[in-house]
Amino acid sequence: MGILNYTPNSFFDGGKFNNINDALKQIEKMLKDGADIIDIGAISSKPGSSILSLKEEKERLLPLFIEISKNFTDVIFSLDTFRSEIAKQFVNEFGVSIINDISAGELDSEMFKTIAELNVPYIIMHMQGMPENMQNNPTYNKAIELEIIEYFAKKIAKLKLLGVDDVIIDPGFGFGKTIEHNYQLLNKLDSFKIVNLPLLVGISRKSMINKLLDVSPNEALNGTTVINTIALQKGAQILRVHDVKEASEAIKLVEMTKNS
């Protein structure tokens, strides 16, 4: 899953692809590099960021998706949004294939019902708190992987009651978690097999790498590849990344090793 942050302020690539021509070129590059899914978001969810209004989110996304619909066919696009109104409009008008919700329905009470009506795959992520406060002393009452598995179990049960079965889980590295929490989670990632749903991991150039290695996000590609490789070995089935070519190579190498 290649990331396209259509924002001016994302932590790594904010502003790099914030106009339509650059965004279209980046989509094309990621597809050539091996992306199976392109995940597009108009809201930065980095620690400390404030939430964009519904109007602003829609105004950012609409012109881009109009051009995407003219230039790309048979491409799986995922929309990174927590708003049911946005999900409904862009699935119905532009054929968006997947909704990627960092709040797992917490920020919009209509989202689960909307996903059931739209009948599209739905990514639910674990986040403790909100982006603006999620890194203010996050704490867990039990082993972090157990607490997150319990969180997913409750969400999945509610979704199943609505007839939603096509769910992907994302443990939410960096979202309401200390560096120690993130590595505990990585170490226990194979525990999520009990949920029996596809597992997405998004650690690309995040602070769990940067702070530990004392590097900037621009210097974190090697660390990202190492963590992606560990995640694949522990059961990750989707890697959400900025650097598609390197992630694709990691996948090929891990798959070859597993099948040998």
C-alpha cells in the first residue's frame, strides 16, 4: 500500500505532493514500483496535529479524485478518512475501493452503518486518544497486544452484527504509544493471528525508528525496511509505506525465504 499524503503538513512528505500534477506523478511512480493499493488522505494525523474540517477535507480531495478518475483505471484506491460522509461520496462517485479509518468508527458514529451500506473493505486502526493528544503519556493496563486485540474484538463484533465481514486490522504503530510500546507491539505482532483477519502495518519512517536511531525521517529508510521485514515475518499482510520499491523488494525476499 503506497501512501499519498495530499496534505501540506504530514510528518514526512507533507507538501511534496500537495498539487494535482505532483500527486498524479507520485501515484504513477508507486504503481510502477509495485504498489497494489494507493492510500490517499487529506488530513495529517501526526502527533499534535489538529483535525481538518469536513469542508476542507472535501475541498482538498474532490479536484484530485476528478483527475484520478480520468487518468487511472483498474487501480485499487483506499481513502484515509474517518468521516462517513466523505466515505459515502467518494465510494459512490469515484469508485474508491477501501476505506481506511484511523479511528475505527470512534470519530463518526455513522461510519459502521455507512460501511455496511457501501459494502467495501474497511480498515480499522487502534488509536489511543486523538492526534493532538495521543502522545501525551499513553498508558496501557495490561500487555499492549492483549489490550489492542480486545479493542478489535469489540469493534469486529459490532461490524459483524451489521453484516460487515471484509475487515482489515491495523494496530496503529505510533498512535497513542511510546517507543517502548511500539517495540513490544512489534515483538508480539504474531499474536494478532488470533483475530483471523488481514493485518496491515504502517511504520514507514515513523518516530519509533527515528528516535531510536537518532535519525531524521529522511534518513529512516533503512530502519523502515528492517522493521517491515520483521513485521512480514510476524504475519503482516499489507505494508503501508512511502517507499514502495523497497517494501516490494522486502516482500519478495521474505516470501522466497518462507517458501524455500
